[in-house]
Amino acid sequence: METRQEIIDAETAAGPMAVLHTLPIAEGTWKRVGIFFDAPGIRDATEAFCTRLAAEGFEVVVPDLYHREERLFHATPAKRDADPSIVDRMRALMGTLTDDGIQQDMDDATAAVGWTDGPVGCIGFCLGARAVHRAMVRRPDRFVAGSMFHPSFLTDEPDPPFMSVDRLTGGLHIGIGTADEVQSIEMHRRYFDAVESMDNVEVQIFDGADHGFTWPGYATYHQEASDTCFAETVSLFSARL
């Protein structure tokens, strides 16, 4: 399915926020997905993922979570090789994010594309996985399905997500690798233990997959984990949205 992609601006209390908007070219009513990005921000890998998802019949938005500090900051492997200090800038930007601010950004992004009602799926990479949990707990009537790719911070204070898994009513898929030492399986043990008996939550563990396994062309890319999580997400969202 052919797709189109654009950057639009959403109005927020902090001023304009860039939103990556991707959808099929054909006329139709498409299932809706909001994506919470990972630390490197909206970049070519994000754009490619959204295009792939839109080709499956989804309309996709990605809010620029760093907009309060910098417009469309992004760190690619090439940029990091050329300027290693960009990693410090990325970490500093991560430190400015708050749970409430991220949720507001998604609300503003969905409003900007006219999603005033109806179900929405949400995907989170790394730090975005925590936001997926927050969205599904905050608005279970709205965010009815979620997918976490190589999650981070699911047991971290304040208000650790593992303490509120009983409020998850939508379908949730989680993919993590055994080689992930950045945010290891053991670091998320309390969350995984808490959802183990829940029929609406699936945790898949991929042998040898590292943190950031999603992205083709990156050193941490793991095709099996990436493709399986993508397929499981499409299946879950097709059924739930």
C-alpha cells in the first residue's frame, strides 16, 4: 500500500510541536496508532518504521517529545560518529521529559490530526514503553492496545508502572532480548512477574537480541526480534482497533 508522510505542527501550551504524520495515500478510514519514540528522537529509522506500519493500513502520529527544548532533535549513528557530544545532549534532553508531559504531547498530537474519538493503539520504543503503559492506564477507553519494543523504566520511580498493571485492560505485547544490558530482563522482573498471569499481556523474549533491536542498519539490529514484534503488533492492533 502506498503511503505519504509529513511533518505538521500541533498547538501546545509550550508552543508549536512537530508531529510526524504517516498514512496510506488511498482514501479510507484507517486504524490509528500513536508512537512514543526512543532517546534518539524522530529520525530516518522512525520515518521508515512509520511508513512500514502505514503500508499495513494504519494512520500513525509521532509527537516530538523534546519540543520544549529543541525542535526535532535526532541522533543517528552517523551523527554520533561525527560528534560524540550529541550523546550527552540526548541524555540531557531525556532528563527533561516527564510522564505527564509525554501524555499531554500525545493528546496534542492526536488532536492535531483530528482524532477526537475512537480507539487508538500505542507503540513505545525504550523510554516510550513506559509511556505506553501510562496511556493505557490513564485512558483505557481510548488507548485499547499497546506494544513495547525493548522497554525501559517499567519499574522506576516515581509511580513505577509495575504497581498499576491491574488497571491494564487493553491488549499489550512486549518484546525484549536476552542480550539487553541497557535495560535488562532482570531490571523489569517486577513488571513481568506482575503481568505473567494476565491473558491480555504477552511478553516475548528473544535469545541474543539487544537493546534497540528494532532498527535495521544499527549495530543492535536483530531481524527476528524486530520482524516478530512488528508482526505481533500489527496482528494485535488489527484485532483490537
